[in-house]
Amino acid sequence: MLYCFLPLLHYESGLTPLHCSFGRGYSDSPADLPQDERLFTTQILLALSSSPLSWTGAGSGRFCLVGYSLGGGIAAAFASYFPELLSSLVLLAPAGLIRDSAISFQSRLLYSNGLVPEMVLSFLVGRRLRAGPLIQPKPKKQKVNASDAITEELPTQGQANVQLLSRAYPNVTVPDAVYWQVLNHVGFVWSFMSSMRHGPILRERQLETWKRLGKILTAQKSLSPAEQQAKGLRNGKVLIMCGNHDSIIVREELVEDATAALEGNVEFRYFDAGHEFPSTKYDEVAQHILDFWG
């Protein structure tokens, strides 16, 4: 998500979700560090090393990593640095290749350090996040306003009844969770802003990272089938899913840029939905992942 990192780690025992990233949910916010790919990669390594399961090391095998939105950009960066730890990589509407031209001037001004006092900025961003879902989806060609980005993964009016986050707690909704965090988590708004400023979101900052992953996948093709099974990513490709109507991660731009950066080592799946599709099309998403894993 553009405000929340929720990858999944797949191991022999099944799927294990990592907790939301620093400053989200109930986690603390390290306000003295920029929320960039280095911090998020460190958090993945911390989650792995603190787990009662042995995710890495001799005899442990490797794990599958799934990342959504900002989590997709983080997962791609992690894979480019630690490909030997992964057996598969799945990205859902991933950030990391959003074109610079898609970001509005207002957002550039709003999220530039020092141009707007932090207290004023926190108030404005918090007020926007508390507003909840958009009444109508934004046109795909409209430039992205960072303070609106969080609402793009919420259902538009009339869709809220199908965005089920938990069968055990059907009363918990994404707008409610965001609203609670803004009101109760002092580090949430700062973490959101820091992610927008420093996180693996824009193509101009992340293109080389994706290219590095592409070179790794191309090099994998020279391995024997046994070596690929033991060392390489499954199928020698990354699986990317996206929504046809996503105004944040535009399908046409993502397909073009990801295909080029990953040197063609990628498969795509599409949904008749927007940025929120992982929480509204969860059965289909899960089936595509299982099919990819084979």
C-alpha cells in the first residue's frame, strides 16, 4: 500500500504476514530515520531473524515474498539485494516505477522538506487521511496528489460492502483503520509523509534497482534446471498484478516500464478494478499466486 507495507512470506508451514511497517498499526515510528528502502529492507531482515521459524540459512530453504503497493516497491528492492533468500516474488500494484511526470506540483511542494512547516504539513495530511474514501474515482490521466494517494486503495462509494478485510472481524474496514491511526498513533502521519518523501515509489529513484533485479533474472537463465530450482526465482520471472482502473499504478505505464527494467522476465495478471483490488478480489489474487507457485 502507499501507506502500509504488508508483504507475505511463504514457508513450508504456510503463509505468514509481516506486521505493518514502522509507524503503522501498533508499531513504533523511528522519527530520526528516513523511511526509505534501506529502513524497510532492514525491517524485513529483522522480521526474519526474530521469527521462531528458520527462514534462512542451511537447511531452511527459501521463502516467497508478496508485496502490495509501497510494499511492492520494497519487495522489489529487497529481491534485488537478497535474491538468494527468495524462491518467488509477487508484486501487487507495486510502487517503484511511478513516473515522475505523474506526480502533481502540489505534492512536490507539499512533500519537499522545509518548504512547508512540519506542523502545518502534518495537520493538512492528517485531515486528508481522516476524510476517507473518494466519492468518485480520479481519472487515470490526472496527476497524483500524494495526500490523496492513500484513499485510492479504499473502495469508492457503493463498493464498501465488498471490501472485506477479515472474515473474523467483518466490522473492521480500511477507512476505520486509517482513521484510528491518524487519531491515536502519533507517528503515523509522519511515517506516511516520510514514505512519500523517501520510499521506493518513483521511477526516477528506483529504476536502477529494478534493472539490477532484471539482470539477476536474466543471469539465472544460464543456470541448469537443477541450479535454477535451488537458487533462482520460480519460473525465472516476477509475477505482477494490477488493476485496469488504477489511477496510482497505471497499467500501461507499469507494463512498459517493468518489462523493460526486468528484461522481459515478468508475467502480468489484470483485474477489472482499481488500486484496491487485493482487498476486493482476494480470492482471484490468491488463486493467481497459487497457480504461479505451481
